[in-house]
Amino acid sequence: MRSFGYRIILTALLAISAASVSFAARADSGIIHISVLKGGWFIGASGGSGVLYFHGRRYRLSIGGLDAGFVFGASQTYLSGTVSNIYRPSDVAGVYGAGGAGAAVGTGVRAIVLTNEKGAVLQLSGRQTGLMVNADLSGLAISLR
């Protein structure tokens, strides 16, 4: 009788494990390129555009955001990387939040990892040009055009 109970529990655990593995296996990834212009004096704003490449198709993106904290200057940032944990292109759309500090004088490099409310994960790196000093909380909104 005991072994029968153990078999039921083991079977249930295996079924749950298989379901979670198959659910995670359906998530996919794509390539993303974005360009963002950021400027501010204590309160900052950013805007730009980008492209998502997903399953052989190209999707145009709009980007906007706000920064609050210490923000001074202006910069242009070009980032490229991957977006993972998405099921369809619309999963990239959403609000991404970050806190950070940095400075750019002339040209520098930038790398960032962001997650939105749908679980999409952006891993981006690239170059930043301009004069920018910041210690702020920022929100970045991405939408499909």
C-alpha cells in the first residue's frame, strides 16, 4: 500500500516537472537593436526607435522613458543584443525599470539587462556618446509600431 502511494506521488511530480519543462521550452528569443536619445536636468526624458528580429521577420519599435534623480546632460546610445523568454513579438512591448549611476564624456560603452512585466529579458550592450552624468531611477517603455 505504501509503495502504491509513493508511485502516485512520484508520477504526479514527474507530470508537474514535464509540464514546466515543456512550458519553458516554448519560450523563444530574438535579436534587438535600439537607438535612444536621452537628456535632462534633474528630470530626464528619453526617446528613440529600434528593430526586433523574431522568427525571420522585422518589427519596428518605439521607445520612450523618464528618469528621476540626478540627471545632467544629453547622450545618444546605440544598443544591440538579445531578447529572451518571449512567445510572440508583442511580448517585447512593456515597461522596463532600472536604477543606476554613470557618466559619459565623449564616447563610452554601455551594457544593461532589463526585464518587463511579461518576463521578456533584454540583454543589451553598445556605445554611448555625449555628456551625461546620472544617478537615477529610470523607466523605459517599448511598444511595437
